[in-house]
Amino acid sequence: MSRVLACSAATLVVALAACTSQQQQSASTGANDAYLGTAVGAKIAGVDVDAVTRVHVSVDRGVVTLTGEARSVQEKRRYEDAAKSVSGVTAVRDQIAINPHAEGLRGQAADAALTARVSAAIAGQAGVNAFHVQPSVHQGAVTLSGRVPTQSVHQTILQTVRGVPGVKAVIDQITVGP
């Protein structure tokens, strides 16, 4: 009986040792993949800072998968070349779609800045935006939503927003009434 118990214990120790080795290898692979993902992301950002928000990088055992959008075939190739140039990358799967109108970090920052200027202009004209008109901006087009008490306040806000530098269009979704 003690031999069976000893044999079982020995088998358990060997199994645990093998499992620990696999876990160590898995952890090492995961850490390496995380490093490669960061390195590839940095290389791609070096090609174009807008890629930070438009291109997504995933890594599995050294194989890099790129998803997201590029503005052109040439830009897409530059991203793929940047990924291939990172030491340790074994292959690159390019699943990036071409979208000539893709917006990146710079466009998002410009929209955020314009939103702030429009909000400040409304607050300056109407006084701390007492009417709760909310602007949202996409590529220079400002959408205004909310409620104002009178048509004259409505027109004043529209004229004010149209006069803000950088506004390309105004989409009026403001409701007039109490």
C-alpha cells in the first residue's frame, strides 16, 4: 500500500513540475507578446501619430495582427513594414481597412478644441450657457442640441457659433420653447 501511495505521490510531483514549467513558459510568452505589442505600437506611431487611435495591434506567440484603418494603401504598407521591423515579430497579419476619411488623434484633438471654443462662445453670448445648449463636433461640423426659451435666443446662439473660427457647418437640433 505504501508503494502505491509513494508511486502516486511521485506521479503527482512530476505532473505538478510539468504544469509549473508550462505555466512559466506561458507567462514568458505572454510577457514577450506584451512587449512586442508595445514595441510595434510605438513603431507605428513613429510612422504617423494618428495611427495611435486608428490602428490596433494584437500579438499571439510573436504573430502580430494589425486591425483598424489607414487612409491609403501606402500608409497601410508603412504600418505593416514598421511591424515587421520589430525584432521578435515572426509574422504580420494585416487586416487594416482603407478609409481615406479615417480620423486620428490630431483630428480628435482639433474637434475637442473646437468644442471648447464653441462652448465658450455660447457661454460668453448667453451667460454661462444658462440654456444648456450642448455642442458636439466632428471634423469641423458642429451639432447643437438642447432647449432655449425664445426664437431670438436661438438665432443669437446660431449666429455666435457660425462666427467661431474653425466651424465648417452648423447642424441645428435646438428646441425652442419653455
